Amino acid sequence: MTDQEIYLGAAAGEKNALRELFVSTRDQVVHVCALYLEGDEHLQSAVVGTYGRAFQLLAQGPSPALPLQSWVGILATRECFTVLQSLRKDYDRQTVMLETLAGSIPTLVEISSDPKERVNFMIRGDIEEIPEKQREVLAMSELEGLHPLAMSKRLGCSWAVAVKSLMQARQGLTKRVKASFGL
């Protein structure tokens, strides 16, 4: 089937066209989603969401002006960005909470007025007590100042996995600091 036949048939709800749409693009969609979410529990839902969105758009018409592979690649990217945006909001909230925690420790307040620097000192104080995997991501992010994308490249994982690893390490650090200072 041509792309146009698939578009028109899928829009009409024809089973063969819907099946062909899925079969001919499955590898592309999985590949795109894996670039962003490999190792993340949201990978499968992003793949499913991509097809849900494709079927919805085709039913609304008109047919896309792009080749089928390109069109579903764009839909898959958009679906993944929704997951990544949510993760980014969680990451930003956690950053603020960590900076607030560092600002509640009198010794750190005396050392610096910069919230990021306080967090840096807080991590250095407890870094030897943190498990190796968590220590690695905290050191990359907070001490070296690496962006999560650079961390993902260094760790050989997706951005989502790098951010989640960092968030888990920060949670562990937060518990340790709170216990140490009775907060």
C-alpha cells in the first residue's frame, strides 16, 4: 500500500490500512521513542500514545502531507516530549526543594549566599556516604555542573533515565542530610 492509501484507508477505519500503518511504522516509532525514553517505564505508553494520536488525526482528516515514516516519527517525538516535559517539571521542583533544604542549614548559609553553591557543599559533605551509583550522578550534575543530556551521553542511557537516576540520588541525599541535621 502507498502512504496515501494507508492514510485514506486508516481514516476510513479499514482494518488492512490500520494494520499496515502499524506494521510499516512500528520499528520507526519504537526507535524514536527509545532515543528519548529507553529504560524508562513510559516507553511503551509513548509508543501506544503515538498510534492513538495518529488514528485520531487521521480520523479528523485531511491526510498528512508528509511521508508516513516522517509523520509517525514526528508524532512519536511529540509523544515523548510530553513525558520529558513532565519529568523536567519534577526535576525543577526537586532542585528548588534541594536548594531550600541547603538554605535551612545554618553552617551552609554562613558559607555562601548562592543556593547552588550551598547544595554543592552539602553534597561534598555527604558524598562518601552515598552509594556509588548515586555518587556518580550527583558528582556529574552538582559538582561538575553537567546538564542531564551530557550525563545521559556519559552514562550511555536515555535522558529520562539519567534524570530519574539523578532524582533518586538527590532523594537519597536529602534523607541523609535531614537525618544528619535533624530536619
